[in-house]
Amino acid sequence: MRLPALAMLLVLLAAPGAVVWAQPAAPGSRCGVENAVVSAFAVVQSRALPYFIEVELTLQNKTTGPIRIDPRRFVLLPDQGNAVAAADREQVIAALRSPAPTYVNVFGVIWSGSVAVGVGVGPVDLQARTVDARILRPVELAPGVSIKGSVYFHPAAWPAQFALVLDGLTVGSGTVLPPLEVRNCQMPIRPLDTPAAIGPPPTMLRTIPVRARAETGPVTVSVSSAELGRFATALDVTVENAADTEAELFVAIGQARLVDAAGKSYAVVMLRSDLPDRVAPRSQVRGRMVF
């Protein structure tokens, strides 16, 4: 079941040389290192573009004592240029929640801030809350235990290849291990444009409780609050599907607009949304829409 909406035209950039491949059509590039103390295997993801390089790490403690890991001390060494320190959680989340220029990659995915719309595949998983859950935090690994999480880097330019230095590893009561270097990590996609600049998140001025509700067939959309800021208006939205079939929100989310009580439609652009593209039968979803 599709919600009524205007057809959306997605124009893909097809200019020659727009994307340089480090590895043909790979979902991620793998690299790793292992010694008698710890093993580290990395998958270089493309899902954090256009701001960050996302390195998904799997770390395992191979010793008989605990190992303390602090991802904030990890460093990316590009094949050209200066070393890049790991971005902290606040920087990553703020960047994904702030407006960004539209970005189109070779997969046919249009990115804008923290939301991405893939041609025929629905919203892509770049929601701030989901990214927050992926971030690797400082942790103490017990013997034989492994952990998986992502570390983010914001370089001045996209490298074709880089090394990842795992510094700050300590064992036992605080013995510092020599830095562990994961070499020959490659970018699965290397866009021609430089990484998008990270600006401050929109400053919200006030939050207003809202009791708005609309129905179309078995689907009900309600808004519980609005955050009004200098650069954006954010709405907390709940979509309920009372039908026995799945409701598709993909096109409806892309065509959402603001209309006042008098029926005037405002020429504003939806910057992002973390609503899923589908609602299961007899269920509801919650999320935010930012204009």
C-alpha cells in the first residue's frame, strides 16, 4: 500500500570521473593485523559519507588478562597528507544532524544531512541514533572476548589507501602496549569532492507541544512536538498503520511539506528524517522530520 504523493524525480550524476574506485563495487574494504596479544580486523565502510571515513573494527583480546581499549586515541594515516585523529561521539552526531549539501554517489544514493534516499531501496541507514549505537566506546576486554564497533575520521581529503594506528592499548594494571598498525586499508569509494565541512548543529530556540493528527485510509500520522530554531524546524512524528498489509512511506517522506492552518504551502526543503520507509501491518513507527 502506497501513500498518495507526487512522483519524485531522482537525477543521478553520470559525469565521467565523478568517482574513483579503490576496489570495484565492493560494499567495504577489509584490512587487519594480529599478534599474540590482540587481533584487529577492519571493514572500511562507505555509509558514513559525505563527512567521515567509517572504519568498523572487530577487536579480540588474546591474552590471559584484561585489555583496555580507548578508540579516542586511534589515528588514521592517509597515503598522502597529515595524520587524522578519531572524531569523538559528539562531533559525529552533530555532523549527522546538521544540514549538508546534497551528495550523489555511484550507487544512486542521494544524501542530505543524516538521511539518504536510495533509488528503489528506501531510506538508507544513516540515522543519528543508529550511528550512535555503532560508535566504538572505551572498553575493557576480558580474556578471549571480542568487540565490534565503528571509529570515524574526518580527513581533509579522501585517501585511496591508509593505515590505522591503534594507540592507547593497555593490559593488566596499566602496562601500555606498543601502537598496533593496521596497514593497507582501502576506501571502497573515493569521491572527487573533498569531505563536507562540519558545521555547528542548528540551535533550537524553543519546543512547542503539538496535538496534530491526520488520517489517510488506514494510516494515521500525528505530530507531538515541534522544535523551532534559527536554521530548522523539527517535528516529532508517529505513523500508525491499522491495515493488515504493509504501508510504504518512501515517496511520502520525500514529498513531505509544511502547510499552515490557512492552507498555504511553504517552499521549504525537508533536510532529513529518521522515519523508516515501511510500517508493518497493525503497528506504528516514530521519528523526526526536519525542515
